Amino acid sequence: MPEISLVDDVVTVVGRERTLTHRPREVRLDDGTVVAHESVGGTLSSAWATDLGDLFVEVVHLGDGPRGAELVLVVTEHDVVSLGDLYVHDVPAAVPATWPVAIDLALGLLTDDTRVLTPSGEVTRADVEALHQRLLGVLHG
């Protein structure tokens, strides 16, 4: 069975043939492949996928969050989603209009049983829903 771990802000997915690491704005494979959004010099505009030998992973850019170019990692077979920096505990005083939209799209990837990983630890779908509401509150008053 593949190993999926979260240490600090790095999610590591160990497959049978390859290992992938996900940071909020970058994905690396152990073969040297680097995936980043085009806004930070990468080539990804919306989605990228690969096979690690025994599981399929997808990387998507759902929209800019607090810093921009945040990437979301989806490991469908194991119901794991890594939100990177799209999820924060403390909402800032100003919110870019794209951030609540990106969170809304991320909610579509989650079930109540999804293991949701963030740089600050694991959260639930309900936590992500609450963040979405707080972001909308800041954006729309």
C-alpha cells in the first residue's frame, strides 16, 4: 500500500515506482520532474497527472489563494487531498476574490471521509466549508 505522509508543509506520496513530494506551490518527482504553476515560472496552467506505479495522482490549480499559484494534490484511490496554502486557520483582513472560488472548487473534491492535508496539519471537510464562509464574509462584508 502506498505511503502518504505530511511533515511540516511537505506531503510525500511513495508509490511502487516513484515518489512525489507536494509543497504548496510545487510538486517534485524523484526522477527530477518539477511541476509549478505558470505564474511562478512553471508550465502548469490547470491540471497535471502521473502514475507512481501503483496509484494515479493529479495536481490542479483551482485558482489563486492567499499567495497565488497554490497547487492541490489529489490521490483519488485513497481519498486524500492536499490543499497546500489554500487552507489557513487565520483569515487575513483582505481576501483576493479568487480565493473563495478556489476553496469552493476544492470542496467539490472532498467527501466527509476525505483525508484533507494542509501545511498546518489535517483538517476536515467541515473545516474547509467554514473557511469558505469566513473568506466570503471578509470579501463581501
